[in-house]
Amino acid sequence: MAPPVAPGRVHPIANQALAAAIAAAGWTHAEVACAIRRVAAENRISLSYDASTVGHWLTGTTPRPEGVCAAVEAFRRRLSSSELTAADLGWPVPVTAAAGDDPWKGDPVARLTALGEDDMNRRTALSAGLYSLAALAVPAAAQTVPRPGPAAARAGSGDVERIREMTRRLADADDLYGGGHARAAVAAYFVGDVAPLLRGSTGAARPDLFRAAAELAYLAAWMAADGGAAGLAQRYYVQAIRLGDEASDPLVRSTALRSMAVQAVELGHAAQGLALADAAAAGLRRGCPARTRAWITGMQAEANAATGNHRQALDQLRVAEQNLERADSLPQSHWTGNYRRESHQHQAGLTLSALGDLPGAEEHFAASLGSRRTTERRSRALIGTRLAHVQARRGEPEASAVTVLGLRGDLTVVSSARVTCLLRALRTAWQPHRAEPQVCEADRLAATLLR
């Protein structure tokens, strides 16, 4: 039964379904608007909804498609109902939205092709779907990719090597310029060159082909996450896992789950991030390279810190360091081979920052930044702005400004939504100190970059 009309209401409630959902959620109108804005912000969609907006919806107004999709996700989270749709809120389902679509089902090759086409066209986030907590429920069993008919072409080892070499080159561009640059090229390569091979793949090279395609999908996901396209990144990660499962490669699954944990923690979903990091660790087989184990254990430490598990976070940080000290693989010889000493220092900085140990975080961020190669521009820009943010939190605005000014060469060429977000936060922190010459100069630089 729908809740009664609130006393003093001028217009009667026309959308009884929405009123019932609000009552079930136990939200005020202001809380509804806040929850929807928060979901939209995860996907870089700016909505200015407030309590009065919700009141208009109750009297029969329908929000724009992006508002409908964000509202559906917000109510799904609150009511723990992954099946809730726009119709359950009294609205038509937006024709452009894939928000109700389960990315763990269907043909992953077809799904990746559709994602790539959307990515190339730079459509709204709705075309891929918003970031979904329901999609973080990872199924244990893989869904088999449809096999081609007997007339299908055979892909060979040469095709596999070409895909891997292209992935390496595109990853180098990501290291240099960030996820906001050349992501459309990754998408175009998958759609035009890789997907046709997967659809016609038979023979002994099939597992290696799917493994190579999974690595390319993972790169697209990582770049999308760095570029601020959270929903798109999440769906790329899911399909990378599914391609890896088709290749019977558990390391692909653990690698993608680990990066999904990074994304969840960065978006403020610490409990889900910890569950993903633990799932990544659980999927590692005995005999897994020590460097890979260190890489994933370090993420468990970070996720535990985000959830407030102080002792567990520090213990896992030490275990990750011990595994890294035992690592005998060459730094670039493996998919996770780039997890080096400076990578662990960065992870320690994130963990200690989440635990409130700002002096420790500053020390580790500074050590990581100082060891980075000139080709790691995106990493330098990100770690450096994180260092500056910690310095600002410690009440050291001038040190923070000096750090940013030292990154000028990297910041001017890197396109990263994560860096952009940190620069905005720094400008807010610097506001009371802009009379200081170095703070003023760093603030002008940040303002120029943000334009």
C-alpha cells in the first residue's frame, strides 16, 4: 500500500511506485537526491537534484535518462535488489541505457565489441551502463563462449603475437599520457582486428588467442578507469575475466579482480573492494610468482585499510614486501612484472594514508615518486599529486605547492581523471594560502590544467 500524502502537499502524488520505493528505502527526499547525485558522480555525470526535484518526480515529472539510470542504481543499492528497474520507480526504461543488463551473461566477444563501439564514439556513460555494485558479485563458474562452426578460420600463433605486441605498445602510450589518451585506439583495435579472430577461433591457438584478447580488454578497462569512465571500465574488466576463463587462465581472473578492487576502493566502496581483493588472492594457484602474489597482497592491505582493519592492513603490507623481496622474475617478464619496489612504496602510501598515518604516507609516496622512470609520466603525475594532497592535509601548503610545480612537465601532457580530481581538491586546500608565492604559482598551474 502506498504511503499517505504528506500533510500540506499542494499536488497529489501521481507516481505511487516511486513513493513506495522511497518509503521502503527509509529516505527523506533530500537523501534520495543525495544518493542519486553520488551514483552519477561516480560516472562523471553532474546532476543538481535536490529535495524539490524529488517532489516534482512524485507529482509525475520524469527525469532525464541519466537521472533515471542513476536513480535505479541508487535504489538497487539501498534496497539490495539487483532486479529493480526503472518501471519499479514508475518511469519508462531509457532506450539508451544498459544499466539493467548483467555483464556476466551473454557472449563476451559481442559485449566487448559493443563496448568498443561505444568507446570509440565517446557516447554518454549510459551506453555502457553506470557503475553497478550488483556487477561486483563475481560468479565462480565461467559461461562458455559459443564455438564457431566447422567452416571457421583458424587463428595462429602469429595472430597471438601481433595482439600482444600491440597491447604492449598501447600500454606504453598509457604510461606516457594517461587513460584519457588513445583509449579509442584500443577500442578500435579490438573491434576491427581482434574480435573477428575470436569469433572464428578454433584449434590449438584458441586459448592463447583468448588470453591475449583478455589482456587487451584489461588494458581498455584500466584506461577507462583512469579516464573516469567507471561503468565502462567495470564492464571491460568483467569481459576480460570471461575471456581469461575461456582460456582457462586463473591469473587473468585474479589480475582483473584485483584492479576491480582498486576501482571499488577509489569510488568509496571499501567493503566490496576488500571482497574483490580477497577473491583475487584466493584465485592464485600454488607456485604463483612471488611478484604477482606481492602485487595482489598489497591490494588486500589497501582495501583492509579502507575498511578500517588497521592490524590486518599492516600485516598484509609486510607480507607483500616479503614476497617482493623473494621475487626472482625480471620486472617486465610477466603480466604483473611491473610491481617493483617503487610500486610497493606507492601502495604503502595509499594504505597508510587510509589509516591516518600521514607522515608515513608522505614518506612512502615521496620514495615512490623519486624512483619512477621518466617514461612513467602518468604514474609520476598520479603519485605526485597524491603526495601533494597528503602534504596539504598535514598543513604543509608550500611543500604541497613545490611538489606540484615539480610535476609541471608530467601534468601538462597526462590525461587522467584521477589526477584531475586531486588537482581540484588541492586548489580547495590551497585557497587560504594563496598569498604565498609558490602556492599562488601552483594554483595558477592547476587552474590552467583544469581548464
